Amino acid sequence: MAKPVRAAIGDVWIRCTFCQGDLFRNREVKLNSSGMELLNVGWANESATGLICWNCGYVHLFVNRDLELYKVKQTG
């Protein structure tokens, strides 16, 4: 099961743009382009960090390398 994280870029904490939640699941998301897939080099496509809101499920994508993730202990 995914563990909740909080995220920040510099000193700005990320909040969900839909529900204002501050807990997320994270995963790598490939930003595939049809040209790269056509040439069978899809593995070379850029990737992003997907933050999925723990509360509402809204997906936020970040390609900013300064994004920091912080593990959160689950309660309850």
C-alpha cells in the first residue's frame, strides 16, 4: 500500500488545487511522445513526479527537480 507524503518546492508546501489537501501518494509518470514510441525509444522520454491527492485523488504532475517529498506517519 502506498504511504502518504507531503511535498514542497523550496519553502512552498504543495497543496491539492482541488480540495486543498496536503497528503499525497507519489509515483513516477512517463511523459511519452508518439515520435519516441514510434522509434521504439520510449524509455528515453522525460518523466515527471505524479502526486495523487490522498483525499480526493486529483493528480498533479511535476517535472521540477527541486520537488522534495517527506514521508508522513499514518495515523489510525
